Amino acid sequence: MARFKRILVVLGATLTVLALAVGALFTWLWTDADVSTVGDARFDRELAIPPLAPSRVAEDGTRVFDLRMQAGETEFEPGRKTPTWGFNGSYLGPTLRAERGEKVRVRIHNTLDEASGVHWHGMHLPARMDGGPHQPIPAGGRWSPQWTVDQPAATLWYHPHPHGATEQHVRRGLAGLFLLDDDRTARLPLPKRYGVDDLPVIVQDVRFDGARLDGDRGLMQSVGFLGDRTMVNGTLRPYRQVGDELIRLRLLNASTARTYSFGFPDDRAFSLLATDGGLLERPVPLERVQLSPGERAEIVVRMRAGERVMLRSFPQDNYGGAWQRRFSGGDDSFDVLELRAARHLRPSAGLPQSLGVLETPDGSDAVRGRYFDLKRSGINGRSMDMGRVDETVTRGTTEVWTVRNSNGMPHNFHVHDVQFRVLEVDGEAPPPALRGPKDTVFVPHGTVMKLALRFTGPADPGTPYMYHCHLLYHEDEGMMGQFVVVEKGGAATGGGHIPAGPRHAHRH
């Protein structure tokens, strides 16, 4: 009996030690999980501005761009060379620019040692030109998609979309802006001098392991890779000298998993001009704008002569419970970009009260609805299958898609080819920041959204577009589906595996 009591005492002591150890480990993980760079460093690197890509106009009037996907080395810090990928350089790519109504062709040469691709995120174009996983460009291969720009002025972007490897390719540096212009926007008195009072702001979170870009996920990071610092346009600790009263920032969240809430430390109001697909109906005053991976926003901030003001990302409380906020980045905060105003600023014209009329549908003529349940295991319970068409839509029709996230973690939802209108968020009218044209939207845990989409073609029953979570780790895991656009009464064709890259790419 005495021996049995001693065993119980030893066992109890052992369990107590284990419980204390587990508790200590959890406490360490919890306290070490949130990240803040606020006030940590002097912003001493001048912000790089991606160059405008040169182009030429062919005899048939097509504007032609050239992009070269290549490996290289980038000195994010002087004297430390980091292996990276880029377009026409070692990291990121040039800014492509075209006008509504123009025909464009982009000649792409993949000089990497593996297949990749280029997706035109936010662009309305034929499915065969979309650059999704069905249009891979093999190592050493070339692809020359062409289309006519047929959508309003907007801040779009391009990035790889290889099936199962998108996160890795984007994180290594393959991304760039594609700006669209139109006559309406050209007439508006908005800041529009690229790199002067109209600044591209490509935000990424990174973590370095020595000279290498680290891509390992943390133990509890279910959303994907989360870095411990940010950079803008490939510049760490960036600042930008500005000389105008009003500065337009074209914000792109090019991170693979992190969501940001942008604003300024003094809580000054700024004007939201545009969302993913272009201008709102009128400027909206805000103090914060939240962008999940892939989302864009154009904001205008008023500067005061001689001041320095920091663009900051603030903690967010809409990630689900405390566990998800702490381990999915919701508690994190970052100093992102310092704006330094000249002592004497050029006067800027006041912003117009009206920006135009939205071209996105309002859902009143919807012919049907569809439902999308977001889970890491797949959408509507199905993981991505390249040979399966999940939805078939009729060209020229409008539909209402209901998107729901009850997965306990953040997701977002991106639809290729279309710009949609957010009709409802949890049964209520959307907040002002979601009232513009969108192609990607943040869907926090516990949220139900209704979206109105119009499919204007062209029909292609054999080549699909994608819809997916744009937290790229989730996309690569299978949170993606595909749809085809058909003429009335048509059906998806092919059966089995849908033909992919060989029609669109070739080795040289």
C-alpha cells in the first residue's frame, strides 16, 4: 500500500511538472506571437518606385509589353545579397499601363528553372488569356496573351498562379502593378503624376533567415506565412519625400497571408477614392482601410508642410476569437511607409464630390444564386481538382453569390475575370470601404456576404476561370474552384482533365 501511495505521489508530481511545462510553453507561444515594428527603426531608405514598363504600338494598333521572369539577387540591406525572383529585374516587376479600349499583348519569357505563369489579377479578359493554373509557362517557355482592355480605370496587378505553388512564387518576388486609365478619370482633378503625387505602394511582409527570404510558417499560423517586418516596393524602412498637399497612395496588399488595417498614428481622415476595380461613386472619408491579400485601395491623404507622417498597419479585431487574432496576425502592428512633406507644398485641387457611376451590377436582374462555404479543406466541401468544372454560368447574365465563413479562421474570396458589388454583409448594407467595385474581399470568421456578379464573356466552355481564397497557402492547399462561361443552353466541354498550358505556351 505504501508503495502504491509513493507511485501516486510520483505520478502526481510528474503530471504537475508536465502541466507546468505545457503551461509555460503556451505562455511563451502566446506572448511571442504578436509582432510590432512601431517605433523600432528609423526609416532611412528612399522608397523605390517601380519603373513604368516600356511598350511599343504594333502596326495593328496593339500595345506590346515584354516581361522576362528571372532569378537574381537583391540587396535589401547593403552588402547582403538575397536570392530572389522578379520580372525584368531581380525583384518585383515594372508597372504596366494601358487605356480602356486599347488592345494589349504581353510577351512573356520564363527563364526560371521551373514552370510558372502570369495571372492578370482583376482584369476582365478571355479565359485563355487569364494566366491561371491552366495557362502554365514551362521553364524556358514563352507565352503572349492578348486582349482588349474593357473596364474602368483601376489599380490591378499581375502575379504567378501555378497550381500548388503560387505562395512560393509570389513570396520570392514575382509581382507587379498593371494600371488602367480611361477618359472619365483623366478629366477628374485627382493626383495623377506617377511617382510624384500618385505613389504605388506594394506592401509585403517578410522575414529573413540570414540572407535568405524565410517562408516557414509558425507553429500556430493556420493562415499561412506571416513575416516579422514589412517592405514597400521591395524597400525596407522606406520613406518618400513629397511636395504636394494631396498625395494619392495606390495600396496593394501583395503579402501571401497577412491582412493589414492601414491608417495614420494621429487618426487623420483620408479619402478612399477607389477599391479593387476602380473609382467609387464619391470619395469616402475614413481613418482605417483593411486590405487582405490581393486587395487594393486608392486613398488620398492631405499633408502639412514640413511634417513627417507614418503609414501604419494597426491591430484588428475581426479575425474570430482571441486565439486566431493572436496567431493569425490580428494583434500585429507595423510602421509601413514614412511620408516626408517639403517645407513648401504645391497646392492641390480639391477632390471632386462625384467620381462617377459604378458599372458593377446591383443584383436586381440576377437570374440565380449560388452558395460558397469557405473551409481550409475546400470550397463547398470539395478540394480543387483541375479536371472538374464546379460551376457553369451563362454569358450576359447576373448572379448573386452568397459566401460564408464559419471555419474559425480568416479567409478571403477572389473571383477571376469579374468585378463584383458587395450587396450585404451579415444581412446589412456593406460598410463604405466595400461599396466600390471588388474582385477580392475579406471574409472574417462568422461572416456571410452576398455579391452581385455579371458575366459578360466571351464564352469558352472548355477553359475555366478560378474562384479561391487568396490567402495563398490556403489556395495551394486546395481552397479553389473553377467555373466556365457558356452561351445560353451550353455546357462545360471536355470531361476529365481540361486542356492546359500546351495550347498557350511553348518552349523555344
